[in-house]
Amino acid sequence: MWSWTSRVRIPSVTLLNPHVLTKRIIPCLDVDRGRVVKGVKFFDHVDAGDPVEQAKRYQADGADELVFYDITASHEGRQIMAELVGRVIEQVFMPLCVGGGIRTLDDATRLIQAGAEKVSVNSAAVKTPELISQIARKFGRQATVLGLDANRVQKDGRERWEVFINGGRVGTGIDVLEWSKKAEALGAGEIVLNVMNADGTTAGYDLEMTAAVSDAVKIPVVASGGAGSPQHILDVLTTGHADAALAASIFHFNQFSVGQVKQFLARHDVPVRLI
């Protein structure tokens, strides 16, 4: 088994010139009991293939990194998927971010040792915020990702942006912008913002919320939830101010390839890593 410190990686970020960072395109693989699945607004999941084969395909397509989420681990109290990470990392060399079921520093350590370059914490970070600091101190900010499931909810006649946990099943009452800024202060080096109202709809990202979070913090924000076309990805990287775009449905079901999306972005003067 290769260790996390010894493997050669494709860089997450490529410089076109000393002052321009490329925008990253990141396929997301939601995993439930060893299979990739895709749902709508976090529910009604359908099978989308074998995670190892999907990872190999996305590497060949030019993805900048992969995100794996064990979507039912926190809700069901199951262990993290270090064994699956090990199988995937034997086949691909791009950076891998893994989340779902990470409750302790030991959980994060097992995933990093299995080959993950980053770990994403969501439910456990809300319940135990110091977990973010613990991971950042041991592995660095660059390996510490906040997975933030956000929802537009109506309360007392007003719309609020609320943080949800346990795979989108439990509202916390926590404000999305406040939590984003707190997580950054605790040591998070990146935020994956998944807007539940848009998830799986292929109707476009939530540009307003993504821009608000991106403007509220100094760390990179990865937009997630709603990609249905290359235009949606262009919109969230420009109007939405996102540093990267995460997508699932349009890639898993072959509506567009990563390469097609990147070519579209390049034609619109968005800096991307082309292969």
C-alpha cells in the first residue's frame, strides 16, 4: 500500500501564470455500501456504477480531483470507507477528498493513511467544532475540508440559509454564513458548499448563496448542487465566485464529459487545466 506521503500526485491547482489560479472541475461520487449513487435533493437515489471504475474514467477525462462521500455513514453510525479509498487510490493518481462518517481525528487519520489527500467533515464538525482544528493541526489546512450542507428554509415568515447534518436529514438552526466563517477560523482550508435545494435537479447552482459564502471567507469555496450543463458551471465560477465546481449527475450519466466542460470554460476565458 502506498502511503499518503509517498505517492506522486497530479496537482490540484495549476498556475497558468504566477498570478492566475486555474478553476477546478471535480466529479463527486456519492457512495452507499460500496456503490456510486445519485439522488435528487439528497433522496431517491439510483445506482450510478462502481466507484473504482468511475474514478478511473474521471482521471482519463481530465478531472482535477475527486470527492467521495459515504452518504449514509453518519446517519447509520457506520465506519468510514478506508478500504474503498485504498482500492481507488491504487488505480488513480489525482487528489482524492473523502467524507462521510468521520467523527474523530483517528477516523481522519485512517483515511489519510489509506491515500486520501483531503478529508471532509460535516456532521461531526457541527457537533464538535474542535475536530476541524485537530485535523488542521495534524495534516494542515490544505487537507481539512468543511462539507457544508445548506438549505433555504422558511421560518417565521422569513427565508434563512440553514446548515443541515446527517446527510441532510437534520436541521441545526445554524446560519450558513456564520458557520462558514467560524470553520475558516478553526482551520478549515476549503469549503464544499452543497445547496440541498438544488442538489440533483440539474437546474443550476444556487448562485446567490455560493457568491455570499465565497465573499464571506478567504479560503477556496467549491460549489456543489444543481449542475446540469457547462453553462451552469461557467455561471457558478464567475457570477457565483466559486473557486471550483463539483458535479455528479451530468458526468455520471454521460450528459457531458469533464473534457467537454473544460473546453467550454476555456472558450469563455476561464482558466482550467486542459489535457
